[in-house]
Amino acid sequence: MIAYLAALPALDHFASYREQLLLGAATWVLLAALAWRLPIVQRATVLGVVCFATIGEVTGSLIWGVYRYRLHNLPLFIPPAHGLVYLTGVAIAAATGARSRPLILAAAAAAATWGLLGLFVLPRQDVAGAVGVPLLLLFLWRSRNGPIYASVFLVVAALELYGTAIGTWRWAPELPGLGIPDGNPPSGVASGYVWFDVMALLVVPWLVVLLRTASRPRASLRPVRDPAP
């Protein structure tokens, strides 16, 4: 999944709109194949993350204009890629097992350092990004999903630095309408994944019911006749 996620920005950088659609279709197929093998609760969580991430993408990119993709659209591969990022975080956290504390400390140190550099050192000031860092640090410290958030932060940080470096997407110099300086990428961008996960967990019970209903075999539509006397 890490290799696939790394390849997406590079391929999209040279892709036409039709080729971008093919990348999107392939990403949706990959996510569906991976999610199908998961227990239903985890499958519902992935679905929730993708739904709320899509809402965030539409709001942040298409409506608000905080960042723009290369073709000034929402690439079809972006919503399922959020699901892949979440699954990658889950896989990394599971691989660390009980030895997840160094992972959490590394993510916390990297996020805090990035936020401070964006405020006082980097040539492009990053006030908006620094606002999200304390939220991420809080969830790394207090949440039982801390290892997942730490893993997701490291994956997102790498993808953001890579994607913006090659111009697959670009963040606005400041938040439109607010004038708050923003980084490219902002240091606190991974905090959005915290909200996606929190919101997904809130709706998981309803999504589980929906998935179970959708997977339940349909009853025969033919009327049942009384047995002949």
C-alpha cells in the first residue's frame, strides 16, 4: 500500500484527465478488495473515513480553495486513497504491537518540530498548520488509537511533502477569506485524519447495519403457494 500510495502522485503528475480516471478506478478496486477481507466493523470504519474525507476534500479544495489539485478538480483516486492511508496506518500500528511507544514519540516529535519550524524558521510561514499540531499531539497522547494516528501522520507527511514537491497539488499561501498564513504543505495536515477517524467511529454502528443489510441475501420475490390439498 505504501508503494501504491507513493506511485499515485507521480503517475497523476503526468496523467491526462482520462488517465486520471483510470487511476481512480484502479484505486477504488484496490480499496474494495482490501476492505472486503476485513471484519465488518473495520470495513464500516474505512467506509466512514472515506465518506468524511471526501466531504473534507470537497469543502477544502473545491469550495474553500485552501489547496488545489493539478487539474483544479477532485481526482477520482483521492477518496479511496484516504481509505488506503487509513489501512496503512492500521497495518503499521498492528505490526508494532506492544512496542508502539517509540512510534508515537517519533511522530509527536516530528509534528511538534515541523510546527515550530513553520512558525519561526521556514521561509513560508505556517500558522494555519501549526494550529492543527496540538490536536494531533493530544490524540497521540490520550487516544487508544494513538499508534494508528502516529502511523498515519508519518505516511501523510511523506505523501504531502512528495506531492507538493512535484506539483501534484499545492496549498494556498494563506487561508482564503481569513488571511492566515499556511504552509505548502501545512504541518498540521495530518490532524484532519484524526477528525475523519473520530467522525467515522461515531457513525460506525449505523454503517454496520447498512453493510449487513446490503450483504443479506434477498428473499425470493415469487409468491409462496399453499401446498396442494
